[in-house]
Amino acid sequence: MNTRLMTIETPIDIDSVQNYIDGEWRAPNGTDGQDIVNPATEETIAHTDFSASSDVDEAVAAGYDAFEGWREVPVEQRIQPLFRLKQLLEDHQDEIAKLLVKEHGKTFQEAKGELRRGIENVEVACGIPSLMQAGHLPNAAPEIDETAVRKPLGVFTAITPFNFPGMIPLWFLPYAVATGNAFILKPSERDPLTAQYLFALVEEAGFPDGILQLVNGSKETVNTLLEHDDIAGVSFVGSTPVAKYVYETAAANGKRVQAQGGAKNHIVVAESANLDFAAEQTIGSAFANTGQRCLANPVAVVVDEVYDDFAERVVENAANMTVADGLADDSEMGPLITQEQQERVEGYIQEGIEDGADILLDGRELETPDTGNFLRPTIFGNVDSEMSIAREEIFGPVLALIRADDFEDALRIINRSRFGNAASLFTDRGSDARKFRHTVDAGNLGVNTGTAAPMAFFHFGGWKDSFFGDLHAQGEDMIHFYTDKAIYIERWPDE
């Protein structure tokens, strides 16, 4: 398939994925690679070669050289390419979304929503002139003025996952360059075409050569970035085992690290909840993006009094979902990213049955398209919180329903999880909501919303085994991560 993406000026061929280093498109020099396959049609749409360590060295060297001049550019001028990038992203949103659907599988509307969230981070980063102000105090001591300033640190990298190839790079990229740093993106090798398109727009926006770079690859590329002497900091989003490895390896090499890990988020349905609304929101949370997101709520803890009524509603809603190619107009859920992931999810379904959970809706037995990695929604009832389907991150369209004795029991069940990414509550009682917010150990807490996703001007939370580090993605935390404070202490005594 001849796939081409268009910028305003120049068509860029993406049949073979390339790196973008020092303002040039270059073929990676590694010996390994893989095909990019449309998960809905099983059609090979491109091929990506992996980078060698020499490619990373070239990108880091170019970034470090560019940083020396970029850090001296007035902040008001540094954000001008970001304004242009924001407009380019909006102008090309539909084309990027269609490409994203082809390589990832999510629905077109999900892809557009993802890009909108990414663009919001570019908008926030355009406010860096105010966000970087750190404080000044005249007469801090006799004849002494003190000023705090934020300084950029050098070359940063982000290693991003397959599930949000358009949004998650934009959690990091705009803030890194707006604060005066150089930045290298290492996208997922499973769906790198969206990043390729993003960097075509980066080139069009007019950033100086070396400030923004793209390096494709797999584990070897990641390890080279984690261990490179001239990388100042690393951002990562992915599974918990890999997040922990990234954190430990990068920190041992003297780098700042923020590593977002996996999740097993819970919804609590209180006896006072609007059950129709709660069921609708739960379905959207559990099955959007085919369950392949760290903010999905794949576990619903339902108070016994309303459990049966709620279970009936979610099963009916999920059974009626349209599962199809994400580009189909009526598609409500697309395929899983790979056949291996589909087999992994189906393995968890079988394990849930063997552990004794009641299978209320078996997605393996329902009709799906003839080709592609499709699996319809699956729902288990009367799940024990110690079962694997309740404890482990499945990353697929599987929802587990747990029966709680009462509201307090539901909160205890949530807090036994080793993860702490997000949780949501459905209730009509303010006292329930207040207790939920104060009691639950998770970083993103929602009340009467299925997905507790913070806006770009707030940081993206994550606690326990869902996050390694102390400064999160998005918002003000990014300003702290990409800069360090210096204090100027000045005395100008009268002669």
C-alpha cells in the first residue's frame, strides 16, 4: 500500500518509517525492524527499521548543540513555532486521525478526541512566559535582593506507548521545548506512523534543527537513551514492569525520570447512584479504545443493594455495541492492536472462568468481522477481588463486577489494589463523594464521570505501582520537570 502524508508544503513518503535527526529525514541504521499492520484488516501498511545506538548518539549530539543556542532565545520567541504547530495539528486533525486508526485500530472519533487532548497541551505550553516565572523579593536582607529563576537543563527524551500515539507525545514535547530544552521522541514501534506525521508538522512549524527529533526503535534504542551521558531526563508511559525498569535504569544513570505505569482502575456504584447513567459511563470507560488505556475502569465495585439491577444494565448495553473497523461510521469499538494481544486477553477470559467468576457476556462467542484482531466486550459477575481478572492489567475489553456489602466495603476493596492510577464513584450523595475523595488512594479521582482524565492544565496523577517518580505529565509539573531553579542573590550597596 502506498501511504503518503501531506504537510502544507511537502509530501512525505511513509512506506518506510524514518528518523528525524538534526532537521533531516534519515533511514535508521539498525539491523532489525518490523511491519506495521492494520489491526482491522491485517494489511501491511508500512515497515519500520529500528535505530542503531549510533543513530541515538547523532540525535543526542545534535540536540545538545542546538540546546546551547535555543536556551538563549527569548521565551516569547521560543513559543512561536508552538503556535504554528497548534494550527497545523488542527488543520490536519482528520488526516492524522485516519492514519492513527489504520495503524492502531481505535475508532475515528476516539482518534480525534485523542488529538484534541494533545493539542490542549500545546495550548498550555504556549503560556510558558507566565508559567516559568519563579519569584522575586526585594530587600530579602539589608541591601540584598533575591530572585528565583528557572533554567532549562539540556536534552530530554520521551518513550511513548502504542495506545495513544498522537496524544502522549504531546504530554511532553511542547513543554520541553517551550522551557528551552531539546527533545527526542522514541515512539512505540507498533504504530510509529502517527509520530511520523507529527514530525512532518514539526518540520513545517519551523523549529530550529536539532531541537525536536524522532528516533524509532525497540529495546536497544530505549536502553541507549536511558544510559546516555548527555540525556538530562526521561519520560515514559507504559506497563508497570517496564516503567519500573525505566525508572531504575535512568535514575541510576543520573537522570530525572517520570515513569507512568499500568493500572487496574475501579468504579464504585453506590446505592444512591443513577443506575442508567452509571451503566452508560461504565461501558464507555471499560470499552473505549478497546480497553487499551491506563484510564479505563475495568472493575466495577457495586454495592449489593443495586448490584443485580446494575449488572443487567451493563450487560444489555455492552451486548449492543457495534464492533467494527474504526473508520466505519457506526463503529463503537475497534480491534485490539495485535493478534498476540487478542490472544493474551482471551487467555485472561478463560482464566476468569476457571477461577469461578460468572461470565455474563462472553465476547469470544459473539459475531465479529471476518478479518482483524476483534474481540467483543466481555463481562464477568460475582468476581472475587483476589482473582487475576480483578487484580491484573488485562488491557482489553473485559469488565469485572464485584459485589460489595456496602459503600465502606467498596472503598476497602479499591484500596487493596497495588495500582493507584484512577478511580470513579457514582452517587447522588455529597457525603459519599467527600469520603471517596479523602479515602481512595489514587491520583485521578472522578465523581459521576466514567473516566477521570484531567485537563492539560492539571497534572496527570498516578500513585503506587502506577507511577515511578515525583513529577507527573502535563500542567505545572512539566515546568518543574524540565527546569531547575537558581537563586540570584544581589547586593548593590550605596557608595
